[in-house]
Amino acid sequence: MSEAKLVVKADDITAGYLPGINILNGCTLEAYEGELIGIIGPNGAGKSTLLKALFGLVNIREGSVTLDGEDVTNAATDQLVRKGVGFVPQTNNVFPSLSIEENLQMGLFLKPKEFATRIEEMWRLFPMLAERRKQRAGSLSGGERQSVAMARALMMDPKVLLLDEPSAGLSPVRQDETFIRTRQINKTGVTIIMVEQNARRCLQICDRAYVLDQGRNAYDGPGRELANDPKVIELYLGTLAADVEKKAASG
């Protein structure tokens, strides 16, 4: 790993939404070129907050974020998009009144001249979307909307893709499709940092993972090693699996 290029580094991040209240309390993360990084942990651990801090949506009070060695701490989101960072939020991630094709067009508003080339690439990656390109995004299922949101973020050909709980609210079959698609995108060379509630599945597909607890790093290491670590299993995986099952039952 020492020869690989460090793409994203979050160093000792302290951040939060309200003055004087920190959600992140000294979080650190590294993502190398071509890696798939997972972020797991119990509810309220700060997983999504870390992702939003990387994308300039949460104010970082202490610490720093670098992209390819350049300090981008608290940079504006449009600047980060221009520099090659894509972000797919968990909810409200499509324009429901627009067609699939129009949603993807919105993803390339900064580089409209590249639309024809990039859209063909998305149709190859998401053939289901190509077949229904004129359909309104608001009429799609949750899994299909997730595909539209991913495709829109990929229109700018990002070097880094941030995914916030991509499998949330999806059926087991759709969850599997989402994880497979995420790995396919990663194999095209895109570095992915993914927050995920389905901890076991996330650890199975990611190269490395970080376990957060109360806004701090609790564990980190190769995904499959963490999946088999007795302490991680005892403290986190059982609880996280129960949380996911409870959400699925209530949904």
C-alpha cells in the first residue's frame, strides 16, 4: 500500500452541526487510489457526518481534509465536484419531476459539452436506465432511484465517490444489486468511500474499513479481517445486524 497514491486524507477531524456540539471527535481516514473504503458503526456514531464533512456539508472545526495532497478543508461543494469528488446522499437524491436522462444531464451541468460521451458510458454501466431514459425519476423504485443517483454523480467522471448508506431501505435482492454495482464502479478506477448500515455485507466487499463509535475511530483494517475479528463481531456486528433487521421489519 505504501506505493499507492493517497487520494483522500481526513486528519483528526472535529465537526458538528450545532455550535459547541461535536459529532466527530478526532476522526481519521485515508483512501488510496482505486480503493473501496467502508465506514460502519452503531447509529449516531458519526458515519454520515464524516462523509458530509468530506464533502463540505458539515463545518470542520479542527483537523484537515486533503485531496491529492491539496488542503480542501471546508471547501465549497461545487469546488469539490470540479476537483473530482462525487456525493450520493441517502435521501432526496434524485429530481423526481425530471426524467432519468434529465437527471443525468443535471449531473454534468459544469461540463455540458461532455454530455454525449458521458451519458453513453452511463447507459453501458446502467443498462436498465438506458431502457427507461424518458421515465420520470419519481415513478421509480428505491433501488432504481439509487442507480439514477449514482449515475448522476458519475457523470462528472469523479476520482472519488462518496456513498451515504446506498442500501438503506432496499429489499435484500436490491441491496445485493447495489453492492455489486458499487464494486463494478470501483473496478473502473473510482475510489469509493461508503457509509453502510449493512455492516457484514460492506466488510465483505470493501478493501479496508473504519469502525466509528461516538465520533471516533474504534477499529480499522482490511474488511474481511474486521468481519472475522471477535471484538468487532461482539461489540458491533451483532448490534448492527439487529438494527438493520429492525429497520427492515418496520419498513
